[in-house]
Amino acid sequence: MGTSATNSFVDTGLSPGTIYLYQIRARDAAGNVSAFSPIVPAMTPGPCTTPPPAPGNLTILAVGPTSVSLRWGIVVPSLGCSPTGFDVLRAPGDSGGTFTPIAQTEFTATYVDTTVAPNTTYRYQVRSRSANGLVSGPSNTVRVTTPDGCTPPLPLGSLTVTATTPNSVSLAWAGPTNPACFAYDILRAPGSTGTSYTVVGTTTGLSFTNVGLAPSTAYRFMVRARIVPTAAVWATTLPVAATTLQGCSLIPPPAPGNLTAVAVTSTSATLTWAVTAAPGCSFSYQILRAPGASGGTFVQVGTATGNTFTDTGLTPNTTYRYQARTRDAAGNESPISNTVTVTTTAGTGACAASYRIVNAWPGAFQGEVAVTNTGTGAINGWQVTLTLSGGATVTQLWGGRTGQTASPYTITNETYNGNLAAGGSTTVGFNANVAGATGAAGTVNCTVS
């Protein structure tokens, strides 16, 4: 039934709960064999029909506000029924409630429950599970109450001013960020001296922007940390001073100066203008456009925060007029700038072609060539070179003209489809003969004529 070159052998494929008799004999390299050894009986374990033993010595390894670590003892397997995993069960409260499975582990006797809440009591049990789904009774029960997690570190981190504007001061500090435990009151006092602090805001984060302040004004700020469940104050920062920036005194804002077109293409115009230096002011610029050299209505076509703007999507060889105006953060608008007139260039035409098989049947097929103006200006005529494979010959052509009777074919436009605006397209159709029933491959090349 088997051989081995060593002094051990594993017999596999046996039936559970069955007695087998074994004996061995030795064989040398020449094939000589010894007498058999004495017979040794062996019985395979029976099938797993009873649950595995319950785990023992379930203990709490560690507990935090949002986690509980568990460990339990090794389970000694019963005859033919070894545990292959464990079910972790949890019940709410110190008593009562139902134990429900919350996790399964495989071949490990530890588990960390990260679904618990702070300041809450739980009970745990563990049970063994065999490969065929049989489960043991529960282990011993352990009880645990998670801490509230609201013990603050000391001291609170330093308060700093991170940004100022004419009407706001932004602050930041270091500290814990558990919204269920910690909140921060922002206190403000006017001027550079005095103690008349008032609360101007509350947050559970570590930054705050105080808005609605007066320009060019001094303030002092502190942050007070509170424990949310008890409302107790556990730390207060040292005060920091901040002075808002100078406010904008230019109302209405000045108009853009010397509006100029610095670059014009067939489809775009780039404008620039002079801006007025204004400390404390925040300006943006509106760009207006009207059609033609005169008449028409100016409408806004864009905005800019700097002193340049490019208007795109224009029509080649077309005249436009531009103006600009300034707008401040409060919505005040300046007078209109000077007017600048531009005419886009004519642009250049270019063409591209594509080929496809519309339909095919044994010995012939219908094809199509699409011609597209890919340039920025109009074209007045085009020419396509069509090369067909497999000896295909064109028998009928429409939407174009050719003088060739064999591939490659030079196809020119008809009188009605030679003029194509930028982006425009037209098609040429044809019938052709070719061996087979799948048509023929083709290549095309297009030039402007």
C-alpha cells in the first residue's frame, strides 16, 4: 500500500471511526525483503458529531474609550472534533440584554472590539466553532466599562494669529479634537490693554476666523477649553494681539486704465490694462464685449483678478470692441474703461479625412469618406487620396469626382461641397467590387486645394 525511504509513513484517505491493521518489512537495493514486523492496530477518530469544548479564561487585555481587547485560553480538541475558529459575543450593560455575535476569528485567541462607545458597560463571551459548523457553549463572562475619553491633556497649545484682513482675524491652536468631549470658546477684547473679554464664537476644531471686525483696529484674543459633558473649563491660552488691515478707501473703485489688445489670433483676443494700487482693497475686473466696429450692446464675457484676460471662441476675420470695469468686494463698480477695437485674423483652413465601410456583401461593398475642415478659417476646395486593399475597384462615386479607374483614387470636391467653414464637414460615398464579403481596408489623406 506504500513505501518509505525513512522510518515514518503517513497513510491518507482513510475512513473516520475505522480500525486498520499495519505491518512493515524492509527491502534492500537488490530487491531482497525481510520478514514482516508484528501487526499493529490503529483506529481513526470518529466524525465530528459533538460540539468542541468551550474556550476558557476569557480576559480583558486592554480597554480604551472606543476599543476593548480580549484574550482567551487555548481549547484542547475533543476526539475527532477540533475547533477551527471562535465566535465573539457581546451584550449591553452590566446585566440583562442578549449576547449577540459581533465577530468571528480563525485560529486566533485574541480580538479587539473597536465598535464600542465611551463611558459604556459591556459583557463579553466567546464560543468555539468546528469546521462543520458546530459551536460550543459560552466561555466565562467578562464585564468592562469603557472610559469617557474626556481627560484633557495639559497644557493647551499656544494660540497664534494665522491671517488678518481689514474685517477678520484667523486664529489657530493645538489641543484634542473629540467633539463629544472638548469645545473651545473664543474670547475677544478691544484694544491693546484691558480685560473686558467676551465670547465671540465656539468650535470643536482647532481654528477660528472672527469676521465683521473694523479695519485698522487692534484686538486681543484668548481661547478657553471646556469639557463638554461637565462644561468645566480645563485650560485657557495666553492672549494674542492682532490688528486688522487698513480698509479700502477707494469707493467707488477706480476704472481700469489703458485697456489694450496685446495679442489677436483668428479665434482669440488677449487684453491687458493698468490697475491702481489700493492697500486694503480687493478688486476684480469685468470684461465687456460688443460686436462690430460700432453699434451693438456690450455684454460681460469674463472676469479676472489680475490685469490680463484672453477671450476665446471668436470668429475669424471678425471685428469686436472691448471695455473693462473694476468691482470691489462690496459690489461697488467703477466707471467704464476706454474702448479697444480688434479684428481677428482670417485663419487658415486644413482638412482631415476618415474612411468606413457602410455595408458589404459577396463580391462588393459600399464605402464612405468623411472630409472635415480642421483649421480656423474656411476652405474653398479639398482633395482626398483613397487607397483600397485587395484589388478593390470603385464602380460608382457620389459627393466627389475622380478620374482614376484603379486604386489609389484622387477624389476632388463637387461644386456644392467644396466650401467648408471651420469645423464643417461633408461626405463622399461609393460602391466598389472586391473578392469576399467583408469589403476592403482603406487609407485616406486629405489636402486643401
